Amino acid sequence: MGKIDFKKKFKNLYKSSSKKVGIVEVPKFNFLMIDGCGDPNTSQEYKDAIEALFSVSYKVKFMIKKQPKGLDYGVLPLEGLWWTEEMKDFSMGNKDIWKWTALIMQPEIVTTDLVNKAIDMVKKKKDLSSLPKLRFESIEEGLVAQIMHIGPYIEEESTVEKLHKYIETNDYNKVGKHHEIYLNNPRRTKPENLKTIIRQPIALKSKGTL
């Protein structure tokens, strides 16, 4: 069996137009995740969370690859859920008050037992402050609107506004947290070439009855 690319397997979730908003249904997936708060550009807590998530994700991957069936797959990209206590205060220009969940999707074969063993193995090699905060849980977003942003993260605001305008003008309500999927490694990709899926869970507005 060759290496599995889950981004291709679920291509409708990891590919999106940068020109127009699309509507997709997102099923339940399992994630490694860590919660925190503050501006991700300046927060050490956020950097520590990312290191812990990737360290455990890669450890799980190699543990599975060594199993008798030898399943190999590419570790999924980093994702982020972003919100504020009062969503009316959520602004791309005021990230200091943001709350976040950094997360990485895990294939169905990954179990709680595997994750716990991987965490213990990482602990023996690395002193990562975010490891105790890591948890393994499922999320089912359901119906979402999404669009691809191409370019620096700092220039996402116009793309987010386009997404929100589409939701409002097509009789949907925003019902969940602002969601971003980072398809590139920013350390290896020029800012102008970064690709980020901007996603927002939605529900049809109630039309009421006569």
C-alpha cells in the first residue's frame, strides 16, 4: 500500500476556490488539539502548542507505519479555530483578545491509546510545556462556507469579509467558530504564495411560518 494523502481523499475540504465562496458538508473527524489565547503572531503559548501538536502527530504517524499493516500517510496541516468572548468583538485588527484552538486532524485509525503512548514517548525526548494541555477529541462542523485565501496571513481581512458577506446575502447565519486551515509551511513558503482555507460553519436562517 502506498502513502495515503488525506488532503486528496477529502479534496472538497482541502481545496477551495479563491474567487468564490463554496458550501460543503464537513463530517466528524478526530483531532489533536490545544486551547489558548492571544495574538498568534506574538504568543509563545501558540508557538509551544504548534510544536507539541506536530511532535505528537508525527510520533503517532511513525507508530502506525511500524504496525504489521504498515499504513503510511502524510500528517495533516495545522488548523485553527478562532473566537472571542463576544463574537461582535471579533476583529482581524485586534488579535490580542482572540481565543484559539490549534488542531491537527488525525486519520480514523488513530486511537486514544496510540495518542497517549505517543505523548509519553515525546515527553521522554522533549520538554514541551503544551503537552499537558493536549487532548484528542472529535468535531463535526456540518454545513460550512469556505474560500481560499492566497497571500500573507496579515492580509486575510478582505477574504474574511467576502466570506461573511456571502453568508449574510444568502440567508445563512454564522453558527460556529472562525476556522482556518494552513496548507503551507510559512517557514518554507513565500508570504505571497501561502494558501489558507477560511471556513465558517453556517445554518439557514429561519424563515418563520404564516
